[in-house]
Amino acid sequence: MRIDVWSDFGCPFCVIGKRKLENALGKFAMGDKVEVVYRSFQLDPNAENRTLSTQQLAREKGMSVEQMKVKQAQVANMLKKEAGLEVNYDQVVIANTFDGHRLAHFAAKEGKGAELTERLIRAYLSERMNIADHDVLISLASEMGLNDRDVAQMLKSDAYTDSVKADITEAKELNISGVPFFVFNNKYTLSGAQPEEVFLNVLNSVWDEEKKLEELEEMNRSNGDDSCTDGVCNV
């Protein structure tokens, strides 16, 4: 089974959805036969890289400082409880995630896509790093065992730009307007940070249905192709 996951690194609900899926896979009997592929999505493709105080962010969002602090506390508590991620919103680092997504595609080619995705999430949300900064990205990739020089060369080029854009285009074709978004075996979809039980039910249902289809196809092959196509009948 393959699961494609559209998400963005600074999205709190994407982290929670990721954890719920991981927990469900840990309980799924065939979890070792599931491939999870992380796909690119940008919540704000025009984001400018900057650091804002709570006061500045409140002004930009048209909220009072107290309202913003309450909202930030709610998000921080949710991430700690649901995803085990510590977040401090005293300062908010806003980063354009496009190059981070390019790096994730590069890492995936090296068999490190899942690890790099998790590292970028923690860097953005928990450690307040600017993941649009190439030096930061090189350092994070190095932690995953990727070659510094190769990563630096990749980031200086336009490598994997088409891959990121292709993911975003496919998301539009699937009418994905929010993340996280999960696609199972290119057929079945699930939107949002659903409870662990929902993921587990979907995993079991998809697996059972695919198994039945495989058995039906095998039966057809064993019995021969009794059908007519373009005026020719097979018997």
C-alpha cells in the first residue's frame, strides 16, 4: 500500500495528522508493507522570510496581543498533547517553504525523505529556524547524513523545482485546498488530522478491498478471459 501525504512544514495540523498516521501504522498488522510518500504543498507560496514578535503578528492579523497569546497557547498545547512537539511562540519565524520542499525531494532520492521532512517540521515549529535559509537547510540535511556539497549545489540550482510544482499542480487537480491530505493507493482520500482510529479503519478497509480485487483478478486469469472487445470474443 502507498500513502501520499500533502503537507507543509509550518502547519500544526499537518504534524498532528502525521503523528496520528504513524501511530495507526504502528498498530496496523501490515504496517511494514506500507510506503508513505510526502508531497509538497505551500500554505503561503508568497511568504516573505522574516521574524515577528507576538505584538507584530497580532497587528498584522488584526487581533489584540492578548487574543494572539491565547491563540498561540492553544496551538502550542495542542501540538504538545497531540504530537509531542514543544513550541514557543514568543517569536514567530515566517519562512517560504519552497526550497525546503525541494530539499525534501532531494532527500527522498537518497532514501532520507521521511527523516528530512520530520527534521524540517521540528526546525520550523519547535526551534524557530528559518528553513528558507540555505545554510540552515544544509546544516539540517547534514544531520540526516546528506553530503553538504551536494546539498549546497542542489540549492543553488533550480533542481527539483519541477517536482515541487508538479506536487502542487496535482494537489489542485485533486481539489486539495487544505492540508494535511492523504491519498491511499491513488484511490481513497482522507482530509485533515483525523483521530488515530479513523486512520486505522481506513488502512484496514483499503487493505481488505485491495486484497479482494487482487483475488478477483487472479480468478479471472485462472478462468480465462471470457469477454468480447472490438468485435472479437475470447473463449
